[in-house]
Amino acid sequence: MSWKRFFLRNHWDNERKQELEQHLQLEIDENLARGMSLNEAESAAHRKLGNSTQIREEVYRFNSLQFLETIWQDLKIGARMLRKSPTFTVVAVLTLGIGIGANAAMFSIADWLLFQQLPVRDPKSLVYLGFAQGPNQRDPNFSYPEFQELKRQSGELFSETSAMAFGGVGDQSGPDGLTFNGKTERAQTIFVTGNFFSMLGLQPYMGRLFSPLEGTAPMADPVVVVSYEYWQSRFYGDTTIIGKPAAINGHPVTIVGVAPKGFVGVTPALHMQVFLPLGMLPVEPGIQRDFMNAFERRAIIIVARAGTAMHGRQSHPLLTMIGQNVLQQHPRPDEKIIELRAIPLRPPGLVSGQGVNPLPLFAGLVLGLGILVLLLACLNVSNLLLVRSTARAGEMAMRSALGAPSRRLVRQMLTESLLLAALGCAAGIALGLVATRVLAGINAPTELAIRFDLAFDWRVYVYLFAAATLTGIIVGIVPALRLRRANLAALLHDTSRGATGSRQRLRNSLVVIQVAGSLALLIVAGLFVRSLQKVRNVDLGFEPRNVLNITLDPNQIGMSKTDGERFYTQLLQRVRALPGIHSASLAVMVPMGDTEFGGRIDVPGFAIPKGQPRPSANYNAVSADYFGTIGMHILNGRDITESDSATSDRVAVINQAMAHKYWPASDPIGHEFSVAEDTKHPIRIIGVVRNSHMIDAYSPIEPMYFVPLTQRYMPTLTLQVKTPRPPAEVAKQIETLVEELAPTMPVYGVRTMSEALDSLNGLFMFRVGAALTGALGSLGLVLAIIGVYGVMSYSVSQRTSEIGVRIALGAQKCQILALLSRQGVLVIGSGLLVGILITLAASKVLQEFLIDVSPTDALTYIGLSAILGLAAFVAMYLPASRAARIDPVVALRRE
Amino acid sequence: MPKKGAQPLQGEVLQGTLDLLILQTLLLGPAHGHTIAYAIERRSDDVLQVEHGSLYPALHRLEDRGWIASFWGTSDNNRKARYYRLTPKGRKQLAEQTSRWEQLVNAVNRVLRPASE
């Protein structure tokens, strides 16, 4: 009601005005009728009615909201004050803008990682099952029989249960290929049970999704549904593709539908492009048609919708029991299992089939740094405002003298700081949008369909609003509360005399905090950069220079093993015949690639130490010349050669780590081991190569062996060519050769080895991390410099007259400088000390993200403290030296 | 302009009484501000002098509460005037307030009359 009144008050005022005029007229008419003269009649009428303006004001006041009225007044005054000092306003708004913008960008990362829900029905009740193995660690992989068992027994706990299996990820194959119109391109596939889409409550964008009966029998339903995004990028939104034939890894299928827009599977980062019924899993190389009966094939992830019994809980006595039942039937001897749990699907989500999700910790770190930057910006502006509040003491005293209650003055100050924060927020949103655009534009160097889904959703805006409000209050509260306490009369006297002791102390402590925070930020950034450096300079154990990688996959066009082997042999011959090729070879695994291969091995004579898992090793299948091409030195024994064929003895070259681990006492050459699943075919060791970083650039090197490709064929291979010639030119020639041999063969991953090293497992994450924290650290540095400079120049300007007197009395320039510097150095020094202490306290968290660098790395600490100290000293020295040059006459006259 | 011996009670009308008087006046039918003021004066034999200055804010308040409604009309002497009429809600209020007023008057009377009676 009162709001309606409030907005209609001008209308009402107008009505009343007219009404009062009419009233006067009536009265005048009557007075005239009584025989008064017109003049008399008018003045009598006016007398009787009284002051009509006052009446209108009374009505108007009744209609207005006192509170709003004065806020509006405060805002107007605030805006006028900000306009009056544009330099201050611009600096403050930009500072806050940087702080809030950085925060917005950081929060949008955290938002994406932690909060964004899947675009499906009731996403909060979706869970995936996993055997918990420890805090935050679990094994979410099940076999098909285990899935059926779980589904059968857990009907009370879950209203619906479905299963899915990722195609190509972490299995013994590369990504899948989708052939359409004779052209093959890789696609991220996922195999789902028929009830998957209906469980998620999804409707097709076009065509149809799967029915519950599909996918229950092996290879029975050759149909695919493509994601909306893939449909757009691969088929350009062609509506006629429904019902058209395609092929997955050479197996014919029919495209039956397009998934709803925005649905790209249930994992946060990996974008699912093609959906197939679970029964189609055997299109994956290495998966047998009888996988539905294979207990050992644990490639299935169980996604379910929690019923009321499971609501809000991960563990349940019944679920624990079911887990134990399943474990009894299908034991997992190598795993330390606590119990079966139902983990919320998102957030934070499941990252492919891996048990541990590092994303929450990363998001926390990123957000923490963002908040630190904002805090520094707040301190800065708070400082500036404090300086200004002193300058405005006169104004405040005047207003107080005119009757403004101190409550009103405090509110005025807070309104102004909130206004600043609002402007800063606007600037921050603009900066943040730019920053997220840059972040989202980072192209993750991987063949997997990774996407950074950074958008400003409502959560980001809510966060920004909260941040801006808080900023406004934090920034304004100190100067505002000082006003409240201050004796205004004293303030009025104080203006010309300069800072009082306590005020100076407060400002000094703000600068201490600022320097400390900036240093903490800088050190974190520095540690990241040092990590990156260390990883960059690590001895990889091979020579990545002048090596070109090209990945090929005959499997994606359905080539048989024999055809594939023939294709590769011919290709290798022709490539080696090209001019300027030093050597060429094939390998299954690329260093720092998306896939790694490994498994348990059987080492006769090796006693497994108590509490250790059974022996295992990574492996790579390679052609002859591999070690020469990649520059990996054979330390002992012989190379793999053309004479190691499918029919000859099984052989392997092992790395130093493997030799050291399993044959510590003797020369491993001539010894034998075997793959755990195939102990009938022992593998004889023929050589030992240098340790090299193959999986990632930083982990300790694990045991690894290399077998001839002829003895372990795999379709997805990378051709590696050592040549001093320009890579693009050579790649072109090779692609022509491939096309001559197999016209539809997909060719991808054409990269130099150095480029290939900049991958998710390689340097990429460190580069991004270092760039991100480096940017934040630089912001911190800039903010610290502004802060120190602002406070010093203010404090100097307050002491102008004092300095003038000193100079007049004969003080030397250097004495003045020393006087002013002493205070500055003290403040900066304490700031640095506090900063170092803060960072040391946080070093435990940092440890998780650093490679080869101690979180208490002395060089980083000392170096960055020196840089920040120096910058702060310069920021302090400039105003001080200006003060030392003061003309005493001018300084004294100002008094 | 008091005609009889009684002194007019100017500006002493109890808070809230004016509302009651306005409502009562409107019970007879719609009227504009000028008429209301004079009607009250006349019906109280000029004892109650309505201060025109406070009449209009009171009318505004009553309208805001929804007890009376207003419309523009034409006065007897062919002038535009804002007329007020009682709403059903106002009618109910009038009944309530009248009884409360009577209670108040009785109570005050009881206090004023000597106990001996």
C-alpha cells in the first residue's frame, strides 16, 4: 500500500492542489454571495483555509517513505562528491573493478567446477556408485554382471538405476571414429543403458532417444544418438541425418536422434558426442561380445536416482550390505575397500573413470586467491577513503552543526562507499567477462572433447552482488565509524593540523596488511612459476626436438588386424623413403598423451614385499627404430629390430626403473616376465633403456617395458618421424602417402613432439596455473604499490608544515628523508614479515599443486619479498623526496 | 462566527475524532470537502470548527485506508469538485468507531460526575 502511495505521490499532490483550488473557489463564491468584495472574499477564503502549500506538504510527506527519501538524498550527495574528485573516483573504481572482476572470473571457474547442475530432471538426486577406498577416493568401475546384481538388490534405495561406459577413454584403444559419407572423424562416445535418457528425464531435440529395451543384448541395436553440439559442429544442424547410416569404428549404425540442447553427458569437462546403447560396447576394440557375462571387465559406471531412503546420504547400511554381497561374488583382491557408496553425480562430478577428483581443491585455491585480490583492493580503497575522510572532516562538522545526527553522517559515508562498490562492480563485470572469455578460449591441447563451460550464470551475479555489497561496507566502515566516534568539533580544528596519532596508526596497519596480502599472492604465483620452470627443465630422458607425430587409426574405418598391419608396414617404408628423414617409427603411446597403457605382470622369482601390490608396469608397443627416433638411449643389450616378428620369440626392452625394481641384484637381460593374464607366453628381456618421462613430466618414473608392435598389435598408432625439415611440409607429404594407401583413413594429432608435450598431462596445466596466479600476483603488486604510495604521499602532505619548520630550523634534506623513510620502512618491513608468515601457514595446501618445488622455497620467498619491498620503497621514497625539497616559506605560509 | 453562547472548540478536536465526523457526514451521501467542513460545523451548532487545513490531509488518509472513495463531480453552483463517498469498509469503520466513541464519552462522563450521585 505504502509503495503504491509512494509512487503515486506526485499524482496525488496534483489532485490535492486542484481540490484545494476548487475549495478556495467555493469559499470565495460563498463569501461573494455574502456580499464581500472580490478582494475581501479571496483573502478571507485564504485565511480560512490556511497555508495550502503546507497542506499539500503534509499530504506529500504522508505519501513518502522517509527512509527512501533520505537514501536518495545521500546518493545524490555521494554522486556529487565522487564527481568532484574524479581522480580519486577513477582510481577507486578501477581498483575495486580489478578486484571484483578477478573475483568474478575466479568464481565462474569455481562455479563451473562445483555448482553447475546438469541440465536434467532433478539433478540433485543423481548419484553414481563407487567402492570407497579412502577419503575422497573411490573405484566407480563395475562389470556388467556386477551392475545387474547391484540393480537387482538395490531397488529399495534407488528409484532408477542405469549404467554407462565411456568409449575410448583409458581402454586399450584410442578414441572412436564416426564415419559418415565416407569421411571418418573421431568422436567421444558413451554407451548407455536404454533407461539412461528416461532416467534423466530428457526429451530428444530431434528423432528419438533410446527405449528401455535397447542395449540389453550384445550388438543388437546398431543405433546412435548424437549430442546437439556435435550435430551442429559435425553435421551443421542438418535435419535430414535422422535415419541415415553411419559407422562407429567400421560397424554400421543408424543415426536415430539428437539429444537435447546443452546435454553433453554427465561428466563436468568431457563432452560426450555420440551415445550408443550399452549392448554396442563390443564396437570398442578389445571388448568381446560376451562382455555382459565377463566379471573381470570393469568398464561400467553405475548412475542411479536416489530414492527417499538414500536422500542426502552417501552411505546406507543396506547399500553397504549389497556391496559386500557383490564383493563376495566378484572379489577385488587388489583393492582396499571400505564400503559401497552412492556419491552425488554433481557437483563436483565424476572425472571420467578416475576415483579422485582434484577439482574442488583447485577451485578452492583459485577462489581463495580471487578473494585475496579483492581484499587487497578493498584495503586500498579503504585507505584512500580514510585519507579523504580527514580531508572532509570540515564538511562533516558543518553538516553535524546544521543538525545532522551522526547516524545520518555514517550512513552518508556508507552510501558513498556502496556507490563506489557498485561502480566498481560494473567495471568488474566488464573486466570479468573479458577474463572469462580469455579463460574459456584456452584450447586444451588434447584430443579429448574437453570444454571449459565458463559462463556468467545467476550464481556469479549473486556472488558479485554479495561481493560488491560487502566491499562497500568493508571499504566504508572504518572511515564511517571514525566519524561516529570523533568529536566533530575537534575534527574541525584538526583539519589544518594533520593526522592524529591513532589515525596514522590505523592507516599504517592497513598498509601492513596490504603489503602482507600482496606478498602472499606474489609468493603463491612465484611458486607456480617455479614449478613450471622445473617441469620445463626436467630431463625427459628422450629428445623431443625435430620429431613429428602423426596419429592414425585404421580401427575407426573398421580395418582388420591384417589389413592394418599391412597398411602400417607400407606406410613406414614409404615415409622412410622421403627425403631428409633421419628415421621413422610407430608407437602406441605418445609421451604425455591422453592414454597410457599398463597392467599387472608376473615376474618369476620376485618376492612381493609385504603390503605391496602385485607387480605391474606400463608398456608401449613400438616398431623398429623407435628408440633412435625418439632419442632414448639403450644402456644395455639390444634394440627392437625388424627381425622381432609375430612368430619369433617374445621380447621386450625395459626401462631402468623396471630393471631396478624387479631385478635389483642382477642384470635383467635374458630374464623373463609375462603379462599377468597371459603367463603362457613369457617375454624375454633384450635390453635396458634410460628412464624417461612418458606419462607426465613430474611424477616419479614408473617401471615400463617396450614390446615389438608385431607381437602386440594395436590399431591406434602414432607415426613418429625424426627430420630436420619443416614439420608442416613433411606432414603434408605423409598425409598424401596415407591417402594413397587408405583414402578414408582419419589422420589426426599432427604435432611436433614439443607441441605434444604441452598437453594436459604435460606442461599445459602448469602453464595455465602459472599464468593465472602470475596475473593475480601482478595485480597484488600493483595494488600494493598504489596503497603504499597513496598513504605515504598523504602522510607527507599532512606533515608539510612540520617539515617546513624543520627545514627552516636548519634540517638537511637527508635528515628529512631519513625521518620520513624510517616510518615507511618500518611499515613495509612488518608487512613483508606478516606476508611471509601467512604464506608459510598456507604451505600445506600449496604443496598439493607444486612439483619439485618446496612450498617454503627460500629463493621464491626472499626474491619476491625483495621485489615487493623495493617497489614499496620506491612508492614511499617518491613522496618523501618531494617533501624534502619543500620550500619552507611555502610550507609555512599554508598554515 | 459563533452565534450562540458556546465557545467554538477550534483546533481542540480530539485526534481521530475528525475522521469519525467526516465518516458520519458522508453517511448522508457523497459530498465534497467544502460541504463536509460546513456540514460538520452546522450540525454541531458551530461548536466544532473544522480547520480546513487539516480536513484535506484527513480526507487523504481516509481514502488511503479505503474507508472513503473519491471522484470528480460538479458542485451545485456548477464548479468542478472532488466528491467523497463512504465505502462499505468505511461504513463498518463508522459503526465501530461510533461505538468506541460512545464508550469513551460514557467513561469520561462517569469520571466527571461526582461519586455521590
